Amino acid sequence: MKKILSTLFLILIVMSSCQEKKVTVKDENLITKENREVPDFSKGVLTEEILWYLGRVADPQLSPDGKMLLYTVKYFDYKKNKGNQEVFTIPVAGGEPTQLTTTPQNEFGAIWRPDGKKVIFLRDVDDETVQAFECNLDGSDVQQITNIEGGINSLSFAPDMKHVAYFKTVQVDPTIVDRYPDLPLATGMIYDDLMYRHWDHWNDGSYEHLFVADYPSFENSVDLLNTEKFDATDLVWSSDNKSLAYTCKRLSGKAFAESTNTDVFIYNIKNKQTKNITADNLGYDLAPVFSPDGSKIAWSSMKTDGFESDKQRLFIHDFNTGISEDYSKDFDQSCTDFVWSKDGKKMWFLSCISGTYQVYELSIADHQIKKLTKGEQDYHSLALAAEDQLVTSKTKHSLPAELFAINCNDGAERQITHTNDEVLAKITMGETVAKWITTTDGKPMLTWVILPPNFDSTKTYPTLLYCEGGPQSPVSQFFSYRWNFQIMAAHGYIIVAPNRRGLPGFGQEWNDQISLDYGGQNMKDYLSAIDFMAKEPYVDANRLGAVGASYGGFSVYWLAGHHQKRFKCFIAHCGMFNFESWYGTTEELFFANHDIGGAFWENPTPKSYEFSPHKFIGNWDTPLLVIHGGNDFRIPYTEGMQAFDAAQMKGIPSRFLFFSDESHFVLKPQNSILWQREFFRWLDGYLK
């Protein structure tokens, strides 16, 4: 209790100082926009240090009256090797943001209290526990409002504020100490089933459960999953306060590893009964959203069990009729981020189309869908504000995420936040050009070409083929903090980024073609793109490289055995190298079963194993940089080791960059900057 009181006292002191325009805090652990070393802008282009100096805008939340936005910004100090996330508000109409928090801890999961009088956010209270806090709309009077054993992971209010729901990690399986109390220092882990590890963590027998409790007392708490070994996600309340919806994949062990069957459940607050409204569908059912009057609920639905990149259909369930219907059956694109109009007659959603994410409008009465926005950008989220405006987050290759308002009538946009304007004004970005290239089977393929800043068409430039991961992830207008096209361009490279077969935004047939054909048409698409660009007078065809991560890393390994002297060097990050060893060590088996056809011991062996890059080592003759993370359980780091070892044994110039504390991604600031520096040290050595 003393620790909590002293922490709250410190928070109140810091909060009072936040009312001034400039925050002066001497805490060495505090990272703010001002309390960091300013990078060198003298080159006038994006550098690794400037990339990590940008503020990262995230998680916009509309106030109940639709007039204010709550959001977070995270600033990093790479020399301290960490970042700090704070909470801000800004009027939807625009203006100066108000910073609500300024502490050494990260604040996250920020929401409005339904009455609009308080802001709620989560914060660490010690090294292992997260609790909820509230503050006034100016950031003052910070109070801890939960003291739940073990902490919580999120918090949500019923509209009438009589109940709250929260996610909490619950230990279901016995721990080693439970089994053997005399072995408190033992570090062993015992498993009797699959899915014993996922992405970057080992299963410790705990699960994400959903609780409902009274508010403001937080008493009479009910665990909706009781002692079940399942994780709950995607919580949303109905407007009448009578029920809430959540999603759950009610599978465990081997069944969990082999299936994507996730359902939408409705929990009745009064009778405490739960109903599965998507039991008939065997694929993913996710992200439910109640209509304003509570009579309907929409969600994203995939039909095929085990196919994580299936078309995301827009399903709506009518509680009055009990009927669920696909409102996107004639729409050959995926639908995400659903938002109802206030009268429930329309819905807006996001969809990937031609390498961008655009806003679409659905008329509920006649199922008609029309495109609302245009332009080359990615919109990432949607919320309906007052005065027929949608609020969204937007990125471009040259723009890190900022918040925008979109007019619901004509799609016109207006920028709300300007978090990074000062930084972006000091650097020159390269131009992104859209080229439509004809593939070997005669189809048009969108390829983004990113040119160096201050591009001179009379010169020739080294050029990189960018191989996308996924494999069904779009090469859209994303702004990445590692695979960043602008930083590659700033180093003097042209980037060729094709939306090859297997990427969404070009119809479901284009998206689905890649499954079971990893070494087939999509590889021809890559070569079509780079061969087309190699003919441009400003591309030096003798200085070509190929780079990629995950499926893109596999693509690099495959190209290394088939490129016929096109490329002078390769970089493969966390790529699949040997399909047999990968199948035997990856965790989400549904992905491997769907995309490569199953296990290598099946008779007959699935054809996909013929595409495994390790079978073409005999053709390798090109310098290769391999990068991998030690905590990557999707594509274990032994795949990278095999590729590097093979290159070394063949006498091919090669390098292995290994991060023992990173996963499928490189997230720590100094590791990320090291990644960038080694990335360009390798490329420059062979292409410059």
C-alpha cells in the first residue's frame, strides 16, 4: 500500500506539471518528445536515428459526444534502448493536443468513461501487474480504480456504467511449483499436447479470460470462461446494456494448432447465459460490432477452416429474426473495421484494393457497397464522429501514422494530428510511382517503385526487389519502422515492390492462387517485375539485390537457387529454408497444412515440398545475409542457421545476424538500428 500511495503521489506531481506547455521532469527514466537527443538532420533524408525519433500515433478513441479524440503517442530514445507511451486528447475539429500523462511508465488501453467525464487508461504498478487509472479531461486528479489480483489487460464499460468487463490472465493448468512445491527454482516446462509455444512465448498454462463485474465497486466478478483452457478476445457491449459480445477459439492443444475456428459469443448480463451465434461457420469469426439500437451485430467472417487469409466477409446477425447473412457475397474483397451509422441504415468499413486501404459504404437495405475514398494511402481504423465524419488513422510510404477526419458524404479528408510535421519538414522523401507490369500469364500486376530523394533520371541507381511476407499480406501504403521503403531510398536505392500473386486487394482468385504453389507463379511475378524495371535507363541492371522477411525470406532463399545471375546479393530475414524441418517446429499448423498441403510424411508427399529452398543449394552462388530472432516460433531460428551454414560450407560470402532476444520481429530500438546498419552495410558492400 505504501508503494501504491507513493506512486500515486509522484503521478499527481507529474500531472500537475503537465498543465504547462513545456514539461520539465528530471527523472532520468522519463522519455518525452523534448527529453531526447535530437538526431542529425544535416543529410536532409530519412536516417535510422530519425526513423526512431518519430512519434508513433496509435489507438484513436472517440469521446461519447463525438467531438474529442483520445489517442496515444510513443516516443523512443534509442540510446536508452526504450520508449515511452503517453495519452493525449485533441478536438476532432482540430487544434492543439492536450497531453494527459507524463510518467516514466507506458500508458495504454486508454478509453473514455461512457459519461465523457473521465479518461481511463492502464499502467504498470509493478514489474508484473497492470491496473486501471482514471483522470480528469485535463490529466489532473489521477486515481487508481482497480486493484485486481494479478492485474488486468484491458477494461471496458457498459454504456450505463453499472458494469465493467475486463480481460485478465488466469492460471488454469498447474505450475511446476504446484506439482512439486519443494522445487521452487526449477525451470523445466512439461507438455502433453501441441501449441506449447506461440509466436514468441512458451505456454505457461495461463489463459486470457473475460470477467464481468459491478461498477464502481468491481465486486461480484464473474469469469465467463470459468476454468476452461481458452482465450477470449474482441469485447464489445450492446447499447441496451443487456449483453456483451466476445470471440473465442474454444479449442486447445493439437486441435487449436490445426484450426482457425473462432466464434462470436453473446453473454446475457441478467441470466448469465452464453450463446454462440457463429457455430455453423468453421473459419475465423472476429471483431463483432453491435448496431446502435442493439437489434443487429456485424462481424468479420472467414469461411475456410485453417485458412488465415481467406476472404473476410461482412456478416450481420439480426436478433429479431435469428438470421445471419453475408452482406458482402457479391463483393470480391475483404471487409474489416466495421462502423454503423447512427440510424443503423449504413455501415462503413475498410478494404484493401490495388495496394491501398480505402473506406467503403454499405447500404443495409439493398446490400449495395460503394467506394467512398480514393488516393494512394492506407486507412487503418474507423470511428463515427459527430457531423457525419469518420475518424481514421492514415499512413503512406512517406507518412507515419496520423489521425484524419473523412467526410461521410464525399470522402474528403482533413488531417487532425500533426505529431511529426516538424521532423518531416526537415527531410526529403522519395517519390512512390505505381507501375502496372504484365506477368508471364498476361495479367496486370501493380508494382510500387520508390525512387531515391532528389531522383535524377539521367543517373543509374542500384535497385532492390522487395519480397513481401505473409504470404498473403498486401504491399500497400504502409509505413514500417524496419522494412521502410523511404529509408532504403534515402540510402540511394530504387525499390521495386510488386503485389505478386497471393496478395489481397486484387480479387480473391489472385489472393488464393499462392497456396500450394509457393515456388510457382508468384516467383515468376517477382522476376517479371525486376526484369521489367531492369530495362529502365535509370536502373543499373548490374547492381540488383533481393530482400525480404518471413515468406519474403523464403522467397529470397528460393530466388537464390533460380535467379540465373540476375542479383548480386540477397538478404533473408526469418525465412523458411527447409520445409520439412519448418513443418516439424512451427506452431500454427493450420497455416502449414493449408498453404503447403500438410505433413512431409504423408503419402504421397504434398507437391509443395518440391519448392523447399534447401533442395536448390547446388545452384547457390550469390552473397547472402541471413537475419533471425531467437524467440521466433513461427519460423524457428534454426531455419536461418541452416541457410547460413549451407552458404558457408559452399564457400559463398555470407553473414548471420542473430538476435537472441527478438522474435519474428525486431522491436528493441538498438537492435532495430543495428538491423538497419547491417542491412545497408551488406547491400552497400555488393551494390555500391
